[in-house]
Amino acid sequence: MGRRRKKVVHIPKKKLPKFFSCPKCGKETVCVEILREETRAVVGCSSCGLQDEFQIKSAQSEIDVYCLFTDKIYGASRRSPPAKDA
């Protein structure tokens, strides 16, 4: 009698989406275009026309630029520090 053969489970790798959701209109139409030669990225929504441009580093990917875009729209980078109690 031989041993039972182990079942091999293949886990598929998750891929990043090509289009992201727009913080203004809520549709999945935001496209990120990275221009590595010029070290900049263009983010734009094809539905409502919201568009912005960012200077990027060589290691940044589409999701990093999209996070910068949403932070700028929601104003997360302009938050004031929490008030200290006296």
C-alpha cells in the first residue's frame, strides 16, 4: 500500500485594477497614466472630468499615485494636528 497523494492547492495572485473609483462622482472610471521618463503621473476621471498631475518617484506604482490623488481630493494632507489639552 502506498501513501495518499497530497492535494495541491493553487492560490491565484491578485492583480491591481486598471480603473479606480472616482472620489467626486463615485464611478469606476479613474485612470492613472505614469510617464516614467518625465517622472510624472496623470490621473483623470473620464466620467466627470476631474484631473490632476503629480511628480512621482521611480518606485511608485499606479495605486500609490491614486492614493495621492484621493488624499488631495479629500484634504487629508491639509489636516491640522490634534489640539493639546491644557
